[in-house]
Amino acid sequence: MIDLQRRGLVMAAGGVLAASAVNPGWASTGRKLGYAIVGLGGYGLGRIIPQFQNCQHSRLVALVSGDPAKARKVAQEYGVPERGIYSYSDFDRIRDNPDIDIVYICLPVFMHAEYTIRAAQAGKHVMCEKPMAINPAECEQMIAACRKAGKKLMIGYRSRFEPHNVEAIRLARAGAIGNIRYFRSEHGFVAGDANTWRMKKAQSGGGSLMDIGIYALQAARYMTGEEPVAVFAKETTNRSDPRFREVEDMIDFQLEFPSGAIGSCMSMYSANRNQFVLMGDKGRIELEPATAYSGQRMWVGQERSDKTEVKPPPGPYANQWVGQLDHMAQCVMQNREPLVPGEEGLRDIRIIEAVYRSAREQKRIVVRS
């Protein structure tokens, strides 16, 4: 039986560590670590910046934008000083601002590598949105630059800090559904404007798989606790649709895991879907929506008819964004590796590369380790 009444602190099992003894040097000052947000688009401005008010270890100290008027307006609203406003052309001046500890890259994918490398060279730790980069080579360059500078690199996999996902991981690792046999996930939304950077392959690296399918891939890995050894994929795209002249719409991919478990994932730009189910020989764990910005629900049980909705126990974070912001800050303070370092982003991009190759060549592809 699954103990649905258990309400203890369980974040460690899901990889999210509650605050422990902070480096005395930081603790004695009580200083929150300063973030510079690079990119004031919908995600950086609409999702990340408002969450600093809920953080215990993080604060907003700088903005980087190509729109000076917008940057000044945001700075005034969130209390960022004039010296904390930068353009892309003078970005490298962040090295002279001691208030900036961490740079958060919220830019289109094709800009991730450049600004991660420049931030590291400026002596700053880096949080970079996912997907990490256009290709594995860029990911490797980003990792190397941060390692050379002695700075930490974390990828913005927010779902790793979302309480339902964290509890689902804990239940799976605790054997609540027995031996894991099968994982299934569909992730998608209806794409709009054909002229956005997401629809330009050189800027996005791909279509629905890079954008939304990466959530299904990540979930397959963290829910099974395994790395896929091979993939098989099929793409279905209407190239007469102006949105899909360069990038894919639907891509269906199967993952083979060392234990014999199978992952079946679908990403799409032509339907709304956000769920996953993990099946074991003693039950199943389902989340729907699974990786959305809000509204997650989770069920656990033997059969569909007797599933019980499970709510996660109280955790140390207000939400998934606060969780990742403060986790990175704590990693810097305590000099430990982030839960989702650059190597994690590199693994996803290598698997995605194999998925695309399988779809092109219509054959099973062994994943590079």
C-alpha cells in the first residue's frame, strides 16, 4: 500500500534539497545572491522576475535588454538601480558589478551559448533556460567556459522543483508502483505565428521537440531514473503549413532503457496536451497537467478505477520558479553542484539529436553516452 498520509519533508529524494547549513561567510552577512536577467520577453519578465519577491536566497539586481525604455520601466517597477541596467552591446560590463552573482539567460535558443560563455568570462555563475543550446557542440563549449572560469552552470528545468513532480519522483524511487515497466507522455500546444524565432530552425534548433517535447524527454529520464540507450522516432509534418516550412510539427519517439523499460513520447505543435504516466508492475503514477506553469494534479493507484489523487507534502519553496532560483543561489553559497547542471542539458540535446536522426533515417539509433 502507498502511504498517502505521509506528509514529511521529501524534497531530497526528488533531488531538491532543503536549505542546510549555509557557508558561514554568506550567512554572517545575510546577503541574498543577486541575479541579472538577460532578456525581458514573456518568460523572463512574465514568469521569472515576479518571483524574486518570494525568494529567501535570491534577489533581482540587474536587467539586460535591447529596449532601453522597457528596461528602465521594469527597473523602476522592481527596484533595480540605474547601474543595473545593461544593453546587449555593453553586456560584458557586468564583470564590474559586484551585486551580480548569477546571470539568468532567458533568450532564444541560438543566443544561449554566446551569452553563457560571455557571462562566465565576466566572472558570473550562469542559469540558462532550456533547451540548453542548438547542438551538443555548443553545450560542450558552455560547460567548458564555466568550468574554466570556476563558475557554476545550471539549466532551467523548472519541473524538477515543482512539488507534484518532486513527489512523483519520490514515490517512483520508493517502489510505490513496483518495478518500472513503461512511461508515456504527450506534450504539445497549438503554435501560432509562423514568423517567430521558434519557427526558424537556425534560431530554435528544431520545432516542437526542442520547444515542448523536451519536457516529455526530461520526464522520461527523471521518472524512470534511467538514461535511454536507443531511440526510434517518426515525424509527421504538413510542410504546406506556413508554420512548418523549417521545423517539425509532430514527432513520436520511443526510448529504450537499460532495465528493459520503454518510454513512449509525443511532441506536437498542432494540439494541446500536457501529461505523463509511469507504469510499474504494482501500479501507476499519473500527472495531468504534468509540467504546466500551474494546476498540476497527480493520481496514484493499481488501476484507473481505483486511483487516488495525491497532493505533495509541504516543501521549502513557494513554487517551481522560486525553487530553481533559490536552489542555484544555495549551490553557489554552499559550493555544490546544481541538481540540473550543464551536463544534464547536454544529455537532452544528445538524445534529441538521436531522435531527429532516427526520424530522418527511419531506423533505431543508439544514443551516445
